[in-house]
Amino acid sequence: MEWLIVSLIIPLLIAGWVASDARRRGFSRNAIIGWFLGVWLILIVFLPLYLILRNRRKEEKEGKGPWVCPYCGRLYTEKTPFCPYCGHKLE
Ligand SMILES: [Zn+2]
């Protein structure tokens, strides 16, 4: 009986951590519930998946291109202090 408790409680604790981590990262309510249940029920699959995806999401938030130059309106993909097309200084 003990192994059953352990195999339910430990994933539940990890799922709880995943849910609070996802909330801090601004995931939607549905996404948080989905990750919570996924990690709880299929820990071995969803935990590594979450750890990969949460970092990808962070990169997006920090701003991965492409960006639009406010002066000439062209797209640029490399983070650069000057527009590669018109040479204006970018923020
Ligand atoms: Zn430009």
C-alpha cells in the first residue's frame, strides 16, 4: 500500500511545483491545469517536456525577433543596435 501512496504523492508534489512555476511565468489557466494533470499522471513524459518548453517560452518573452524597424518598416532578425537597412539607431 505504501508504494501506491508514494507513487501518487511524489508526482503530486512535483506537479504542484510545475503549476506554481507555470503561474509565475504567466501561463494561461488552462495551460497550468493541463501541465499539472500531465505531470501528475505521466510524470516521466511531461516533466522533461515542461522543463524544455518553459525555457523556450522565456526566450520568447525576452524578445526573439523578428522586429520591425520603426524608421523604415523592414523586418530584422538579429538583435542589433542599428537597423541593417536604413542605419537608424534602434532601442
Ligand atoms: Zn530601418
